[in-house]
Amino acid sequence: MSQLLETLDKERLVINPLLKRKSELGQFLTPASVAKYMASIFDKNKLYDPKILDAGAGIGTLTSAVLERIVAEKTSNSAEVTVVEIDEVLRERLQSTLSLFENKLSLKWEVVPDDFIEWATNHLLNEDSLLAEKKIRYTHAILNPPYKKITSSSRHRKLIRSVGIETVNLYSAFLGLTIELMEYGGEIVSIIPRSFCNGPYFRPFRQLILDKTAIKHLHLFNSRDKAFKDDDVLQENVIIMLERGGVQGEVMISTSQDDSFKDYELNSYPFEKIVYPQDKELFIHIPTSTGDGFLERYPSVCFSLEDIGVSVSTGPVVDFRVKDHLRGMPEEGTVPLFYPNHFVGTTVEYPKVMKKPNAVVRDETIEKWLYPNGYYTVVKRFSSKEEKRRIVAGVLNPNSVDYPVVGFENGLNVFHYKKQGIPAEMAYGLYAYLNSSAVDKYFRVFNGHTQVNATDLRAMKYPSKEKLEILGRWVMSNFDTIGQEEIDRKLEEVINNDKQNSS
Ligand SMILES: C[S@@+](CC[C@H](N)C(=O)[O-])C[C@H]1O[C@@H](n2cnc3c(N)ncnc32)[C@H](O)[C@@H]1O
């Protein structure tokens, strides 16, 4: 690591506790090792006379990493840099960082003291703007944008809409605008949360990426909390490299546990493995050596939920909206309200001493959200950091509570059939399938955040109804002896069957 990057890294740790608007402005500065890696992804042949953009530049670590590479590899004697940073404290340091390069190469630089969203939309909209006049488009962009939800009524949302970008987070807004500011063939390297890869809210953003760029490289940090370990960010992050107007070919996929890149692995995958050709949701999959190929290995896992006659929905009772209906313990006139805590392995612990309520008053407000008592498979929506698996499933056995109807809270996903229970064999079959290690790995290929949403469960493939029922019957006759190993072995046996029969 160069001395300058090392100094910036120390500075980052010093400045970190001094940032007063840290969460408001998403000020999580990139460690130097990550910056250096990001800069290394740019195509060396294109690093000649670059026009570099760094949106939300912090203390300038990312731009410095690119300039250091240009100097070290002697790819160019000159560069133009535009850095945009809203925070005055960081901007001061940014100025002095950039000035250090003036004796290393012919550098033109501009520090823009604006809100990037405003600055970029202005440039894109205004025909007379400098950008349009001089036709300034960037050849390179490197960014670690702020992460923050943008509400539908916010100023930022209106601004990005005015240039045709529809998205829900500052990071995707920054990246979307950056894409628009690039010249054809220009390369963008950005570190962002993985949440854009799936889920309905980011669909327009995925569409923008796929329409206007080629995805060249995706790097995945395997550990959810290690890429920004000094900042305690619990988020799965990816580094993405895009080429504006590029022709989509194979995609390089790399992984490392953390920012030391010690266990770095690099493979290339055909694009059809990243975005499935028929997928209307345009999910972006990140295959890794551990999770890859589940569906290829088990061709019998090819059914949609619709095929097996099951639906999945988010638990309809949102507890904070019906606070006055909640009761700590069951009482006259209430029915059970199920939370993830009630489901432990194959059993239902009800009622349970816990912070959350156990029951909800049954009246006409609540009635429409209640389900008839029956067999339902449930999946936690939010897994905790400690949990080994991302998908944690349980089953409601109707015999565990003596009520005609029950409520499922919003923190659960519920597998049902037309808002009614499903056959017991199916409920336990889904339980075993979803709790298996193989499915957990398969799920991680396309889901990077801690949430498991109904859309994700709907997008997955399942074994046939018959196979799920075989699994279910096996669970029902072995309740007391089933652990992770047994589930994994039994699933393998059941879904492997076809292959053995057909070969
Ligand atoms: C995640 S930090 C990354 C900083 C730097 N790029 C790095 O990698 O170390 C995001 C940066 O964006 C800046 N920022 C946040 N909102 C901004 C906005 N609307 N316009 C410009 N900069 C913004 C923050 O002050 C912060 O420096």
C-alpha cells in the first residue's frame, strides 16, 4: 500500500468520530485496502487521460487510489478530476489530498461543494449547462455513495424523477445519475449494498443498469459485517463495475471474506447465470463457488409455488398499527398472534413469556387479517447476525392452539392456500426444504440483505408437490430426532432420486 493511502486510512479513523452528520449523510469512509482494490478493477488500457468523477468523495480515498494507480503504472501523464462533497469538514481535507498529486501528474481538479443529486440533475436537465456545452462526460467514476432511503415525497426523489430515474435509496440514485454522466465506454466502479440485486423496489434501477451498461465485474464480501468493520456496518456489500454502453458478455465474479482480500477468488460466469433470461423481476444473482449450481445439480427442483399449489404472503397483522388490540397473554375475546419467537424447530411454543404480545383482540378491524387455524409453514422475515442460516422456517400445527382463527404478525412470511391452511405433509415438507443448508446457499446467491421477503420466496424454485410431501411425511414420523444434518441428508436423497432414476 502506498504511503499516501496509508495516511488517508489513518486519517479516516481519526476523522470518523468527529463526523457530526454521520448517519444523516451516510458517512462511512472506505478503507484504503478496499479503495486500492476498487481502483485495480478499471481496465488498464482505458486509464489514459481520464476524466474521473467521485460523487460523495469524503476525504478523497477513492480518487487517490485511482490516481496512485495511474502514477504507479504510468498509464497517463494527465488526468481531470471532479469530486463532489457536501460536507465542509471533509471537503477541506479533500482539497489537500488532491493537491498532493499536483507534482505527480498534470492534474486538473475541481471540488464541487454541492449536493450531488442537485448538481447532477441540474447538469443533465439544463441544456446550457457547462456539461452539455462542453459535452463533458466522464470516462471513469469511482464511488462509495451514501446509503439512505429516500421517501417518495422527498426533494431528492423529485429531482431524480425529473431525469427519468425511479429509485428508493440514495446509493442507487447516485449510481443511476453517475451512469447518465458517463461517456460511452466509460467505466464505473462502485461499492454499494447488495439490496438492489432483488426485491421489487429496486426493479427500475436494475432495468436502468441493464439498459444502459454492461455488468463487467461483481465482487462480494462474504461477511456481512467485515467490509466496513471500523464502522459497524451490518450490510452485505458488493463492488460493481459497469461499462456505459458496453456489450454484455461474461461477468467476472470475485469474493473475499473481508477487506484484507486474503482469500480472494475470481471466476467468470455467463450472463445468463447472473440475470436469468426469463426473469421479469431482473434479479441479479451472484453465484459463488459454494452456492452455485443448486438448480443445475438438482433439475428436479424446478417448480414454482404456483405449480405446487401454495402461496406465500407477508403476515398481515402489523402490530404497531393495532397497538390497542394487542394483549400480553391470551384473554377472553382474543386469538393468538404469532411472531417468529413462537416457532422453535418443529414445535410451537404458545403462549410464551416474551416482550412481544401473544394475543390480539378479535373484532371487525382484525377479522380480515385472520387465517383459519390450520397447518402453515412460516419463515422469519428478519434474521439476526447470529443466525447461521438466512432462511429460518417453522410450522404452525393447528393442534398447538385451541382457537378457530389465528393472526400472523408482519415479521413472518406465511405459506398458505387461498388464505387457508395447507396439507400437513406439504407444511412440513416446505419446512425441511427451506431449512436445509443447500437452499440457504441457493438463497444467498440472489439475496444479500438480512431480510427474507415474500417476493424472494416466490422467486425461488421448489421440488415437486410429491417430493415435498415425501419430505413432510419423513419430518412427521421423526419429529424428535431431526437436526440440520438429517434434514440435509434427507433432502439430498429425495431431490437426487430423479437423477439416479434417469441415469
Ligand atoms: C459512504 S461515504 C463515502 C466517502 C468516500 N467516497 C469514501 O469512499 O471514503 C459518502 C459520502 O457522501 C457524502 N454525501 C452524502 N450526501 C451527499 C450529497 N447529497 N451530495 C454530495 N455528497 C454527499 C458524505 O458526506 C460522505 O462523504
